[in-house]
Amino acid sequence: MFTLKRKTAASGPDTDLDDLDDDFGGAAPDTATSADEASPSRARKRLRWFVRGLAAMLALFFVLVAWLAITAPLSKSLQPTSPPQITLLAADGTPIARNGAIVDAPVKAAELPDHVKQAFIAIEDRRFYDHWGVDPYGIARAAWTNLTSGTTQGGSTITQQLAKFTFLTPEQSLTRKAREALIAFWLEAWLTKDEILERYLSNAYYGDNTYGLRAASLHYFHRRPERLTTAQAAMLAGLMKAPSRLAPTNNYDLAQARMKVVLGAMADAGYLTAQEAAKMRAPRLDVRGGRDLPTGTYFADWALPQARTMVGESSYSAQTLKTTLDARLQLAARRAIERARLGPDGKGAQVALVAMRRNGEVVAMVGGKDYSKSPFNRATQARRQPGSTFKLFVYLAALQSGWKPEDTISNAAIETGGYRPKNAGGRYSSTITLENAFAHSSNVAAVRLFEQVGDDKVIRVARRLGVTAPLPEGDPSLALGTATMNLLELTSAYAGVAANYYPVEPHAFPVPEKGWFARLVDGKHRMAGSTHKAMEQLLRAAVNKGTGRAAMLSAPNFGKTGTSQDNRDALFVGYAGDYVVGVWVGNDDNSPLDGVSGGTTPARIWRDFMQQALGERAAPAPQRNPEGPVQPLDVEGLDDIPEGTFPLGDASQMRIENGTAIITTDLNGVPLDVRVGNDGVQIDGNRLLEEAQRQIRQGQIRQDTAPATPTGSASPQP
């Protein structure tokens, strides 16, 4: 412990330093000793900064390795760069579409002839076995060539090219080039040169939708890559510069000229002599297998993503998958639409049709009148207002809340409130039963029922039936189908009602049927038997006595019409037998339809398809260009007349059966049937002949006036 003594003024400026030392109780420090002590301190500081720098570099290294492991996993270089080819078959095995790249199994460097590997190395990366992913010499040589010769030459190595088309996008930027070099070093560190070459050859694009050396050699020369000649290998190696432009199937002369360049590079590298290169003749192509299948259809475009999920992304082999599409029903759908008279090609309304089984297997799909002119799928991609077909959810929610089909609700015009919908045709009444309100599609009754049941219950029913489209809460217009959704989703909801097992998920490929225990615990819903029966009573009434009469079949059928505001959308959705079918008609520009509602053209298309699907009639092939004049008729066809019996006077009547008019009359008391149909006029004269023969035996008429044949036919007169 020491104390500081205050100096007096007498001390003066010349006070001795020893005195100051005495005041502090010690001697002056040794400056040499202080310097020696400071040196270890600075060394420790340098060591600490070195350790910190090393730790930062190690951390950066581990971050970089983690980034590369995530963005450039080595397993990805073993996967095809383009999805392999998939051929889709109908349920009966008929090919319907083929989509995807021509891809085949990877090659092994050890199994390839030397001249095959040499062809690619000579033209693409002559120093491939000497660099570590990036070749500074090659980059400098390419830059010098570009400056002096005016031509463009790349300096990327085979490893960089593998990194580019396997891990990176085609963007042109310094950032991408830096990542490309970084990934190239990564590949070189973990893979052998032969492994890099194998993956490069197996994933490169060779033009004509062909990826990989094996697929290219089989496609162009119908030969395995292990048996390629030098000329064939040189031609394939030459494609690397511009595969699409140089593909020999598109431009053989350019491919041949490029092959000569490759042969020259092989000679320069010492793989060939100049004489051998000069004498080499261009190989002959051997392309087999015609492209007889379309790459897409409305159904195929919808099914392909499901197929890719089933196949996986790591498969190189082409796949053939059987779908749920029924070729007979697909043709029936086309026929029904062609007979609907929607206008000439390129004009008139568009149409969409979806047919599925109750379990969701889609058996037919039409997304428009002509796929070649418009591949936009109006069955799966277009979101349109369902109109009154949405009332299914409103009435089902009411039935589940305790309402009965015979219960009544006001059908008077709505005169108050902000939303005042009208009934079609201005038809109102004081009250109406739920069955009649649904059958005749009363808008005011549906809105009142919607408000009494509650929008939350209606939306819950729609969600349980599989509707995922946005459904606004608190909007009474929702009861009339103002929320948009696609036809496939709507038809699937009706399938859930038909099966009383929902939601039904539409699918393009067969799904194994669940066992009873799996169905018990799968979380799907079922409505009570009485509720399901009541709902079908409403759907049946809409067809039998309501707006859907044009869809009536001989077999029991259930459905609902729908027409959006200003007739912009017209729909009919329903089911019969095991089939659930939805039909939509409308204009792509959302303009109003001319006199078309859900109960007219869509209902007739639905009935036409169902008659063919259920075997109620065999549809003839559509005649696109009938010869001779076509006279307009008041009725579009006998199919537009509902089946039944119609009196034609005291002793005659007409009945319609399966699109054929049968007139029953009598000739002198003898019954006679005359059939008028697509095959002309047929007269059933068996009983007439029997009566004539009886009268001949009795001598009442002469034999030469009797009919000569029991049956006959005549063509209708113009």
C-alpha cells in the first residue's frame, strides 16, 4: 500500500526523478523488460486470429459441402434429365397416347469400345483425363480462338457440362458459371473419370426427343452403343454442339458435315490417322417405329402427372401403363358430342364431358370439340359456375337436417332484401314441396332453403363430397351455383351421392378395391339410408317431371340441370347404372349461349351417351360429309322424342322405342306395323300375309294380288 504525497511549489520544475520515485515508493520501470513482456502478448493475439480464421474457413467449408450435398446430390446425376417415355393404354389394351422423351438404360464406360469414348473426348474435352473439372488451358484456348477466328468455341469440360444439364438451369450468368465450376470440382472429388463420362453420355441430349447414348444409338442406327462403328460414334458425338439442329433425322447433311469435324478432331488427338478419317463414310440411318400415337389427348394430359408419380423420376426405361379409359365409351362420348350440333369447327359453343364409375374410375373424357385446335381441357382446367347443379348440396344439407321431400317452402317472389333472385319464366306459387322445387329448379325456394338450413351446413356437405373450390360464406347466391369449380370436381361429388360413399377421388389408373375393414376405417362418409333414398327421389323427379326430362332413359336415372346467369353455362350431371356423367356447354369467352340451357343440349348429350353406355341403343358412326342435300326437319331426330305411345286416330298409334318410330295400324282389319328408323322404312307384313292366304283359300281374293314376301323395306322419298 502506498500513498501519493502532494508536492509543494518549492519543489520546482527541477525536482529529481529519484524524488518522484521515492514518492511512489519504488524505482522507475525497466523499459527493456516491458518490451520482452509485450512480445508474447502479440504472438498470442496472432494465434487467436489465426485460429479464428481457420475456424471460419472450416465453417465455410462445411456450409459449402452441405450446400453441395443438397443442391447437387451425386444420386441426381444417375437420374434421367428428362422424363422417360410413357405409353398409355385404354382398359382393353388399346394404345391411346405416348408422351415423354426417348430414354434408355445408362452405359458403362468399360463396356464401350475405345473409339466411342474417344469420339466424344476428342470433340468435347480433349484434356478430360488431365484436369480437375475445370480446364484453364481449355478456357484460354477457346477464348483465343473466339478472338482470332471469329467463331464461337466453348471452354466447358465434360464435367462442367454434366453439372450444367444435371443440376443447373440454362440461364447465362456469371453466378451460374461459378456454381457450375464449383459443382464440377465436387463431382471430380467424389467420382472417378469413367463414372463422370458414363453419366455424361447417359444424360446428354441427342436431338429428336432422345436422351442418353443408348437411346440415341438405338433410335438412329438400331444398334446397341457397345456395337457402334467409328463413323456412327462420330456422328452422335457431333450432335452435342446443337442436338436439335444437327439431328440426322431432321438435317442429315449438317449431321454428316459435323461428323467430319469430329473425325478430324480424333485424328488431331491421335486416335485416328488422317487417312482413316478422310476415308470414313457417313453411316446409314436405321430409324424404326412410327410415331402413330398422339403425344396428348384430353384424357392423356390429365392422366400423365399421375403416371409420372407412379413411375418415379429415377427410371430410365420406357413404361406402358393401362388406364381406366374405356375405348368404347370414349367413342360414344365423341359421337354424342358430334351429334349435338354445337356449330361448325371453330365456331359455336364448346363442350366438355366426364364419365366415371361410382368409384371414381374415369372411363371417358372430352375437354373440347377439337384437341388439335385447343388442348385446353374444359373438363379439368376450366372453372365455371355450376348453376342449379349446386342445389344438390343445398337440398342434401336440408335432408340431413330433418327436411322431407314432401315438406313445403314458400315459392313466392322475393321482394325484400339485397338479393332478389327470380324464377325462370317468372313462375311462382304460394308454396311448393321440396321435391317439386328441386325438380323444376325453383330459385327462390332454393335461396330460402339455403338461408333456413344455414350456409355453414351447405358448405360442409359440399366439402365432404369432395368440393375443394372456394365457397364464400354468407353469400345467398351460393345456393344458385355462383361459385366456380371444374366439371370433374362437380361430377365426382355426384358420384359420391350415387355410391353413398364419399368423397370420391377421380383417377385415371385402376385402384385395388378396399376390403370391408379398410372401408370401415378410411375416414370416408356415408349418409343415412333414408336420407340417400330421399335425395335420389329428388334427383329422379328432376328427370321424370322436371327440367331434365330430355335426359330420360328407359332405365332409372338421376340427375340435375344447371344454367348460370344469362345462360353463360349449361350443365347436366347425373348417373344411371354404374356410370356418373357430367356435361358442360358454354363459350370460352364467357358470352351468353343462344337459347341453350341445362335441360336442352347438355341433357340430350348426356342421354345420347348414356343410351350407348347402357346398351339401350347402338350408335352409328357419325357422318361428317353426307352426300346429297340435307333437308331441315322440325324435330332434330327421333332420339329427341321421349319414349312412349302416341295415338294417331281411332285405329292407329305410334310408339318410340330405342330411337325407332313404330306405327301400328290395320289394313282391312289386319294389324300392320311400320317401322321408321335410321335404316329406312320397314313393314312387318307377317300377319298381313297370313290373312291374305286365308282369304285366298276362301276364294275372297285372287292369288296374283296377294303379297309376295312377308317383309319389305323402302327408302324414304325426298
